[in-house]
Amino acid sequence: MWRRAVAELLGTCLLVAIVVGSGIAAQQLSPSDVGLQLLQNSTATVLGLMVLILVFGPVSGAHFNPVVSLVDWFLGRRSRTGLTLAEFGIYVVAQTLGAIGGSVLANAMFEVGTSISGKDRATSGHLLGEVVATAGLLLLIFSLAATKRGNLAAPAVGAYIGAAYWFTSSTSFANPAVTIGRIFSDTFAGIGPASAPGFIGAQLLGAAVGVGLLALLFPAAPQAADDVVVPHPSSRAGS
């Protein structure tokens, strides 16, 4: 279990470092072109996320996201697949601490002081975007596991997040830990603390929508919860 917790902490830390660091770089390289900044930020995130899933997936499943871990526990709670409640708690703590560390690391690499973001994002359109982004992400991840296509998770999840950067108004945070982490960088990728609770609430609502879609379209998803995001050893398998 400790290896899985470390993998979730490191993976989420590096994910946020990629998101925030590439946002800082984009802001410095293209200060007058927000569209180009978003393109640079999203490209780095897509490529980095794919690599992180490949590296850490075989250890912890590469959740890097409390709503993924929550749904993994929820779907598998009766059939004893997926995370136990205690494991879910450990994953969430590791992911949240890793996300905060990722912002601090990115700020330090670019010699930007760590400070609380002042970027207000919580409009009704942004919140709807988070519901859509999160529901789609969960539907993708768990449908791949249910249909035994988990080997496609790295490119598929990377591609979805890259697309959702552009087709959602919120630029697809879709992750409570990443949302909390991005509070600690007052840069292009940051989010103000007043906006974060609304984003997290929308992400939880998106998770509920995603579970409903899974129940409708992929009723076998609970039996495959242990293979999310990619197949990995579980504590019940002797890891």
C-alpha cells in the first residue's frame, strides 16, 4: 500500500507541476496571446499525463484524482473490487498533498513565488463545464476497464483531457486535488480559493452523472473497478 500511496503522491505532484509549469512558461513565451498560451499548456498536459499514466499506472492504477478513486470505491464496494474505504482515504490524502507540492515545485522551477491565486473562475458556465468534463472522464476510464481495454488508458485519457481543455469553458480541471493544488499558484493555471469549492462541487456532481451513465451503458463496470485507470496489483492480491 505504501508504494501505491507514493505513486499517487508523485504522480499527482508531477501532473500539477506539468499543468502549472507549462502555464507559467506559456505566459512568459506568449504574453499577449491567450489562445497560444492555452495551446501550449494543453499540449504539455496531454503528453505529460500520458507519460505519468505509463510510469505509475502499474503501481497504483494512476488515479491522480479523488473522484476517480471515489467512483472506484463506490462501484467496487459490494463486489470487493476496487479500493477499500481506507485505501480511498489514503489515495485522497496522497493526491491532495502531491497536488499542492506540484504547484510549489512549478513555482520554484520558474522562480515565481508561491502565493494564493487571485483568478476567479466560478461562473455558471465554468461549473457546467466541470460537470461535463468530469462525467466524460469517468465514463471513459471505467468503460475502458469494463471492456478490458485498459491498455489504451494512457493515450485515451490524455486525448480526452487535451480535447476538454478546448471544448469546456472551464478548461477541464475535472479533479478536486488538482483544483486545490492550483490555488497555490497565482499564474495562468491558477484558481482563486473562492472559486475552488464550486469547482469541486461541480466535479462531484459530474462524478454522479458519470456513474449514472456507466450503470446505463456498462453494467459490468463494478466488476472491473480494480483495473482503473490501468490494471495494477491490489492489496487483496498480495501487493
